[in-house]
Amino acid sequence: MRYRPPDYRDMPTEEFERKARHNNYMRQIYDFPRTIIPHPSFEKFEEFWKNRCSRSNKVHVEIGCGSGGYLIQLAQNFPNDCFAGFELRYKRLVLAAKKIEKFDCANVLLLKDKGEYLGDYFGENSIDRIHVNFPDPWSKKAQKKHRLLNHDFFQKISVLLRPEGQFLFKTDHQEYFQWVLDLLKNFPNFQTIEATTHLQQSSYYETNIQTEFEKMFQFKSNPNIGYLKIQIYK
Ligand SMILES: C[S@@+](CC[C@H](N)C(=O)[O-])C[C@H]1O[C@@H](n2cnc3c(N)ncnc32)[C@H](O)[C@@H]1O
């Protein structure tokens, strides 16, 4: 069945208070009504979106935006574009929303939902760029079915992307990177624009926007990062 972010406030007050004592961010996601939709539905999303975004604006979506560093940098670089970030974790949503409001990025909206449900909010030919940075790799054989990037995902985004829309992906997990390249062989309408298994040593690094995880990796073990940009032809 469709995953729906629970509204814990519908619980008896004591139960909510008990849960929120362990994770105060559960309470805080309601403090940013201009920036976070904690329990999104198409209707709530549409109401937010129509006030920020017209058909002439470019639309970017980041799935698993974490605490928002990448999305905010993009939004500052392209102030006339519109940005939606999907994220599941309370703390990361709150940290992202704080930064978004601090930097007055009115063109960024956060949804607490799984990126897999992108199509519940966006219609056919409505997104210009989809960004996925360092998704959970689900490395073990039995876990691979949980990977965000699978055949279904690329089928879905083939519909949602506008003609010549792009998908951008970074990971430090080289096996996941190769898995995505292999999947894409089934999608001849996607053409590779940029690809490398060694982002830091490539010319693409000059325009790279680092994510929070990327900064942490760089500081810890500086692994090779796989980077891919593909474009759809319709
Ligand atoms: C490894 S972190 C990377 C965060 C960020 N992209 C970065 O590079 O700093 C993966 C993020 O994806 C989020 N996430 C995991 N599965 C998701 C899903 N199905 N939909 C949306 N976000 C998801 C996690 O909560 C986590 O914040």
C-alpha cells in the first residue's frame, strides 16, 4: 500500500509528547509552514506550487535532499527556477527549512515523502531536472530491491521529464553507479551527456556543487565519486 507520512499529532496528546521527547524535530517540522509540507497530498502541493511556479519557470526536483545544502546552492544559482526537495527524516527537513528561510529562498519547497511518489505531485512533461545525490546504496544482495533507482524509477521519470529534461546522479558507491549505467541500457531515449567514475579528477568538478554527505566523505576517506548526467529525447 502507498506509504503516507504519518501525522503523529492525530495521536492522543500524551503519545505524541512521548514520541516527540525522543525526537524533538517531529514537533519542529510544523514550524515552517511556508517551506515544509509535512503530510503532503496533491491538493496541498498544488496550492503551494501554483503560488511559486508558473509554466515558464524551470522545475528541479531533488530526491533525498538531506539537510538541503545542494538544493539551496542550486536555488541561489538559479533564482528564477523552482525547486522541490523530497526527504523523509525529520531532523534533515528541519535543518534544510531553517537554511531555506534564513537565505530567503522562496523558490524552494520541501515535501516529507518518498521520492518514489514523485508522480503523485508532478504531471507528464513537468520537470526539467531530477537530482539524486548519494542515495542509500542498499549494498547487500537481499537489500537491492530497496534501491530508489530501479527500472520503475526510470520508467516513471521518462514520463515526468520535459523533452530534453535531465537526470543528475552522484554516488560514492561504484557498484550502484554501474548498476544505474546497466539499467539505462534499457532506455535508449536517455542519452549520456556527462559521466565519470572519478568526479574529483574530472573537468566536471569545476562546476560541482558539493552536498553535505559529499563534504563529509571528502573529509573522511575521499572516495571516488561516480557522476552522471543524462538527457531524455522525446
Ligand atoms: C545518504 S543520504 C544523502 C543526503 C544528501 N543527498 C547528501 O548528499 O548530503 C540519503 C538521504 O535520502 C533520504 N531518503 C532515503 N530514502 C528516501 C526516499 N525513498 N525518498 C526520499 N528521501 C529518501 C534519507 O533520509 C537521507 O537523508
